[in-house]
Amino acid sequence: MCRWLAYSGEPLHPSEVILDTQHSLVAQALNSPLGAETVNGDGFGLGWYPETPAESGQKPVPAVFRSTEPAWNDQNLREISTTVRSPLFLSHIRAAAGPPIQQTNCHPFRHENWLFMHNGALADFATVKRDLTFAVDPSLYPEIQGTTDSEVLFHLALTLGLQDDPVAGLGAAIREVERVGHAHGVQFAVQGTFAVSDGTTLWAFRYSSVGRSRSLYHSTDMDTLREMYPDAERLRAFGRRAQVVVSEPLNDLPGVFTEVPESTVSILDDSGYRHEPFLAAS
Amino acid sequence: MCRWLAYSGEPLHPSEVILDTQHSLVAQALNSPLGAETVNGDGFGLGWYPETPAESGQKPVPAVFRSTEPAWNDQNLREISTTVRSPLFLSHIRAAAGPPIQQTNCHPFRHENWLFMHNGALADFATVKRDLTFAVDPSLYPEIQGTTDSEVLFHLALTLGLQDDPVAGLGAAIREVERVGHAHGVQFAVQGTFAVSDGTTLWAFRYSSVGRSRSLYHSTDMDTLREMYPDAERLRAFGRRAQVVVSEPLNDLPGVFTEVPESTVSILDDSGYRHEPFLAAS
Amino acid sequence: MCRWLAYSGEPLHPSEVILDTQHSLVAQALNSPLGAETVNGDGFGLGWYPETPAESGQKPVPAVFRSTEPAWNDQNLREISTTVRSPLFLSHIRAAAGPPIQQTNCHPFRHENWLFMHNGALADFATVKRDLTFAVDPSLYPEIQGTTDSEVLFHLALTLGLQDDPVAGLGAAIREVERVGHAHGVQFAVQGTFAVSDGTTLWAFRYSSVGRSRSLYHSTDMDTLREMYPDAERLRAFGRRAQVVVSEPLNDLPGVFTEVPESTVSILDDSGYRHEPFLAAS
Amino acid sequence: MCRWLAYSGEPLHPSEVILDTQHSLVAQALNSPLGAETVNGDGFGLGWYPETPAESGQKPVPAVFRSTEPAWNDQNLREISTTVRSPLFLSHIRAAAGPPIQQTNCHPFRHENWLFMHNGALADFATVKRDLTFAVDPSLYPEIQGTTDSEVLFHLALTLGLQDDPVAGLGAAIREVERVGHAHGVQFAVQGTFAVSDGTTLWAFRYSSVGRSRSLYHSTDMDTLREMYPDAERLRAFGRRAQVVVSEPLNDLPGVFTEVPESTVSILDDSGYRHEPFLAAS
């Protein structure tokens, strides 16, 4: 129901990819060719890890800026995204599907050094919300600040081990949502793409119970791009390790963006991009 | 943590009592002499029943206007409260004590033809929130839109019969909060004043587990006031049945406002004002 | 750059035409097939004259509710537009073209008993703003609260006699904008549709310097509509004198909406709808 | 009508002085012992120069974050002020005295590499606004985005040479306001404290036409403070050159804050703090 973009690489002003490209995330807020909704004007969020490494033994704490204004005219988003620099950030624009427009319903959500965001929906959420919320660990329960399906899913994944193993943790949470959904007669309970980070690694998931998920793309590595487009002025803004995962391609150039397959988790870290099957049909 | 005012009587522009008096509710937002907090700038709400009676057999449906802006500078509140006329309205200004500033956390809360608002707090709410929320009837659970203690208490009271008997229903909910609190080591679980209406009758409660509740006053009946202050130009705005219950007196005139006793429910309807003991020490 | 709707007729809940129709004004906020912009999500406004006639010799004072939120998800707009009833109201959704998103830039604008709103733009406004603002009567100058071209145009029209003769006053203001524009090398200075009311009559203008104005439609009179669609349940909500002027048809039914010609002023009052040439090519 | 704080010194998280002290700027928003108003809840702003020096020959461009929410509960302010680090920042909390609550009326105001903020008022601003606004250079006129006296004064000072000589430029602007005021029968036209910076130097002014200005304090230099309070854990957060100018002392410790005299300009730069007479009685 939304669009999102996650970046990993050399420290960068987030504006470079959320404001300054042909189909930037903010441009997608006004007109999203591939989205379930054309307009994503119901608030936005930007979560970013600091440029300076955390002190030894400490985990990097991300900052989060969220607003209920449409992203396309938000002056503060311009100020902040052109000012801060970050080696890993998650940004999200929302098209609300029920839950009210309020900052606590804007992605990304944060728990300690973890960030999470989601495009898609849990089907019939009003029906399953109570059971799913009840399944969240009581110690995590008071942290739920908003009323979205996404935030409950995040806390369910935290309950089921996301901090130890993000792929297993989110997988278990999705299976739990499907199980509770079936118990309530909901056939295809989960739909979406998901981004998770601990400040070092970025995991991006594409999965839906029905097997037709929201769109998701990743960018080609910079060395290849520079060979393909040796004269591209634009590429000079980016370092060698710069890569994004994003709901829709940021431009129309052939070869720059590749679709992430169904039932797949993409993993970006210092060693580059790879992906693996995720909850593939059993 | 807040201030509120409820009116019952001849149809009136709410502005007459929330904007235009010496210590109006909006003035209390900036400076509340008797409040637990001096400033109540974290949003406000106005819920009002329509001037025209509902058709036979139908219940009156109240409208609710809520905003996160401080009440003192909200132009829309001025426009609306000077435009609509209502025989029964509830208005509230908030001083947040934790839960975020968002419309879904602003009072009054509504369920069908019922309105509810609260000044005070459930002690250690983070500790008891989960148990109290899961005690809400599953059919009512999805209606909870915000994250305040007050909204959970309202839905607990609805679960426990508020619509059949408001005094018994709210009483049972308060006792349940105290019971759950004790189970978690919370000694004095409930603090506050509460207003409830179905569009015909207004119930206003003053109660706290510790026996020292937030302040609450009711106005003297108009016939008496007109005898006391025969020259008061100001009184001409009000009909014979006009009465308010309010967190603080709206002016300094002797005899106009009387404190509602501890552990008491005030009842205002066509037959005037009366009060009864409520959850008095047993 | 926006969309608007004005209603005149028997008192009506504004929601009937701004929320509850196939292509209601709020639906146009998300998807405006005929608009210069597809999305109109940069705030909105509703100005309405009271249902009860003003006392003898007094002019009706309209209320105005404005918000910077996108109209499609604004709960307060739903509450208010389904609650108040009005015989004459103006509603507007904004697609900002530069000036910031703030309530003071939302239409309609008000001066005493007059309301004004505008879809379109004054070309190169930054260039002509100072001269046009300087041309506003000094006694009206302090009333300008926002930074839009529309508000300056309204105050220029007030300066040039709008309250005595709205057609002549707005015409003179438009000619002044064109004159100042020419002096600054702006060729086609004025573009738009405009609505003006004093609470009794509604004037709706379609004019642009270039002769290709923003779209504008008026509804067919109710007697004719009832003959055309004798079984239409929907029409029963409206009285005999109900008519709207609107940027786009509210539904796809043949014969219900008729385009207002270029360089035309439509006039709606107790005697029905008529239109006249306005600033036609000289 | 407001409170403000400006910092110059080693790069610092703004939260250290606007959130984390006894009487921090945000605490003053809720309760300002020395302010003309007790509550300053009508929005806020933070303008900060970047930590990394501008490239040779380039001027540092400040970022500005502004919001209409009360500062005390604004989560984004917490996120941003604890994340960014800056060697020179200006922060402001507003108590509106007429002009609407909107971001464009929040301080600090920016022009190229310059920031400006103001506590106080131009007397009878509605009377003098038109003359003062038209005295602004036409090339600067379109930059005025809001409706405050402060923003007009800033642009008047820019018109009169602030970028060449801030003390002379603001002085000339103040004299112009007094001159225009006298012409309109306004006796004491200017009241306030003002902060101006180009990213390298901070100028802080205390001046009023009547000679009784809003309060202003500067902090004692760090070497002295460390001698006075050798055990103060709190001081370790600050570098040797850290100094603030602020509407009210940030704590009650003797010797930490010194009042800036009437008709004085304080100047903070790499060489420390000094002050000079400003528009002293002639």
C-alpha cells in the first residue's frame, strides 16, 4: 500500500536517492506507476544509521524522522535528507489503508538498533489483530505505539527471534500470521515487501501468501554500472558499494534495476548483494 | 492530566463556555490554576450532539472534532464552536503524560451514540495495559484507535455494560482496573474525573482509588444564578436549564460553581442536576 | 492547480456532494481526470453560510474550516461536513504550486460576509506579487494572512469594488493583473475559475488571459433531472433549487453536468441559474 | 514573545542544551520564569551549520527544521537534535502574538548562509507592516514566506546591509522601524533580543526603543566554569570554546550565566565572547 527504498553503501545524503532521481521515492509519492495505489500521500518516514561508527561493543542507534504530511511538499524532509549522511538508511511513503494518518503509523519502526518497514498488508487485519497482538511478547507489547498491521508484524517477528536471525524471525512471524489467518478463514494472509536492518546488514524480503507480491527491485553494483554508463555524471555521487533495494526502479535506464524474485530475501552488506529463497513453496 | 467541560441545557454555541468566559476551557489550556499540570497544550476535542432531535426510535449521533494543535490558537475550533449549536456537548484539552500527541489520543471518545472523556490517569499504565486491553470484548477491540489509558477504560466500561447502566458499567470497569493493578503491584490504580453521555443524560464522575481526585465543579442552576446576579448581562446567553460540569470554575464569582464531592456521580438531564455516591468506600 | 465545488439551494449536508458521489470533490483530490494535476492533496477548505437566516439587516457570516491534511483521509472533514447544513457553501482542494502548505493558503478566503476561491494561477507570481500587493487598499492589506496569488487577487478585487459589484470588481482586478503582468513581460497573466459569494448569490467565473481556462461545469436544474432520471434514488437528497458549480462532473450520467463556456460568469440565486459573458475578447 | 538559544563552540548535539539541561530551551517552552509569556508552545525551529567546514571559498549553508507542534512533545526534534552535531546553531520556541501558527512563521529565518531569530515584537505591527514590507528590496520581497514582524525586520536588515555589516545593518533596520512607527504614532516601536549568524560569527542583540528589553544572558567561558565547578560531570560534554547566548539561564548555578546589558550586541567567534554598545541612547 506504500513504496519504500533502502540504501547501503558509502555514507550518502539520503536526498540523492529519495529526492534527486527521475523516479525518486518522493516522486513516487505523487505518481507510482507500479504501486497498488497511484498516490502515496499519507505520511512518510526516514530512518538512518549514523555516519560515524559506534564505539567498540556498542550498536549503532538509528534516528527516525516521521511526518504525516505528504512527502512531496515537506520542507523538513528536504532539509534533513540533504543534511545528514548515512551509510544505511530506510525511507518509506505511505498510502493508508485504514489505520489513521499519524506519526506512530509511519514507517520505519524502530526497536533498539533495528529498523523495519513494510509495503503491503495483512489481510482482514481487524479480524486477526487481537490474536496477533496477544502473541507479541508481553515485554514488547507496551512498545507498540500505533495501530498498523506492519508494526504488529514487526513486534511478532521480534518475539520470534528476529534479533538473533532476521530471516528465521520474520519467516516465523509470517507463518504465525498465516496460521492465525486460516483459523479465522483468511486465505491469503500476508502480502508485501519488507526491509529489516541492524545497522550493518540490510535484509529485504519479497513474499506474499498468494505468491503475487508487491514489486521490488535492487540496483546493479556500481562497478558494472560504471562500465555500462561510463559517461553518466549522475553516478559520480555514489561510492563503489552503493546499492539500493526499492519498490520501483528509480530511472528508466536498461540494466540498472533488477526485479527481486518472489519468495526471496535480498541481503546487502560489506560483501555486496546476494539473495536466497524465503518461505518458498513447501 | 487534562481539563474538561460538559454542558447540558438549551442549545448553545459551545464557544460561549469554552472560549468566551473568564477562565474558559481554552484559557485553562494556557493556564490552569487547579490542574495537575499548568499547561494543557497537547491537543483537544469537542464532541456535540445535534440540535435537532433524532427521528423517532433513532439515537442521536454526536459529531467529534479533534486536533493535536494547542486549543488556544486553533482557528478551526473557533469557527466550529461559534457555528454549531448543541444541547449537550463535551470538550476536553489534553496534557499528555506519555502517549503520543495524535488525534486518536484526543478526547472525547465515541461509540455509537455514546461519548466519553477523562481527566486523570490509570497508574503504571504500561504495566497493566495488556491485561486491560485483552479484557475488552473482542468485538469492541478493533475500535480502539489510539494508545491512551482513557480509551481502554472506556472500552472496558462498554464491555462491562456501560450502555445499559453507565454508573454500574463504569464502576465495574474501574473495579477491574483496580483488580488488575493490584495483581501487578499497583496500589492506587485509578485517578480521575470522567464524563459519559448518551445524548440525553450527562453523567460526570469524580473518583480515585486513593480518595484524592482531580478537581470537579458543577454550576448552580440558572434560576438561582439570576436571583443572585440579576444584572449579569452574561447570563442572558443561557437558557433556564443550562448547566455545566467542569474541571475548574469558569469565573471567580461566589456561588456560581460548587465542588462535586469525592466518589460521586453527578447526573444532569431534563429534570436538572443531582448527584449520588459512586464507588464510595465499602 | 486545484479543484473546487460550490453549492446553492435548500440546506444540505456538504458531505452529500463533497464526499458521497461517484466523483466527489474528495475523490477528485486523489484522482482528478480533468485537472491540471492528478493529485490535489495539499490541504482543503470548506466555507459555509448558516442554515438559519441572519437577523433583519444583518449579513450572514460564513464559517470556514481549513486543513493542510489531504482531504481524503481527514476525519474532521467527515465529521463537520456530515453535521452542519448549509444553503450555500464553497469547498476547495489544493494542489500547491509553490506557496507553502499551510492553513492560511487554503481556500476559501473570507472577508466579512464574502467568500472567494480559485483554481488556476497568476503567471510568474513572484514577479508581479509586490506590485499587486502594493495595489491592495492599505486598509485591506493587513488582512492578507497567507502567501498565495489567489488571496492577493481576492483583496485586489475587494479594493476594486467586489462588494458593490462582484462581476465588475473581479473583472477590474483581473485586468489589473494583466496590466501589471504586461509591464513585467508576462503575456498570459491570469488563468482560472473563481467562485465568489455574499451568502445570497453565488458567482462562478471561468476566464484565462490565453482563452483556454481550467474546466468548469454546472449541474442541470433538479426538475429537469427528475424527469430525466425518475428512478434515481440519489436525487431525493436534493431540494428543487439545489445546484452546484464544480471543476469536474460529479458523475458520468449524461445530461447532468454542462460545461460553463470560456469567459463566462455563472450566477446562482433564488431565481435559478443563468450566465453571462465575462471579460470576453474585446 | 518567545525564547531562544544560540550556541557557538566545538561541534555539539543541540540536544545537550535544548533538551538536557535543568531549564533547557524545551523546558522553557512549558514554563518560562522570565518570559513575557509563561508558555511558548506555538511552534519551534532549529537552524544549524554543518560540522564539516565548507569547501574553500564556499559559505556554510545552514539547515533549518521547523514545526508548529509544541517543542516539549515533538519526537522529531528529539531525533534530530540528538543526531546532528553542529559548531553553531540557533534554536527558538514561539509564543505567537497574532500571526498564525505555521512553519513559515517559525524562527530562525534563513537567507543564503545567514540565520536570524527574534524574541519580542514590533509594536502595532498591523499599522506599520505595509510600509516596512515595501521598504524591503524588491529582489528580496518574494523571499518573505510568512507573516511575522520578525521576518520583515530580517529582510529589512538584509536590504540595509546586514550581510556586509550585521551590526550596522540591523541597527539601520531598527532605526527605520522606529522612524516608520513614529510616522504612524507608534512611540516605542521595537522590542526584543535578536540573534544573527553567518556560520562563523554569532551576533546577539538586546535592544528596545523603550529601554527595557526582553531578558538575555550569556554563559561564562568554559575555563572559568571548570575552575568554579571542577567536579561538574555535566561540563565534560562541552569543549573549551563552548558558549551560549540564551533568553534565560539554563540552570540556577551562581556564576554560570551573566545578563547581557541593555542596548548591547554580544559577539561570539573563535576568539571568544565580547560585547559592545548597540544603538545606545544618542
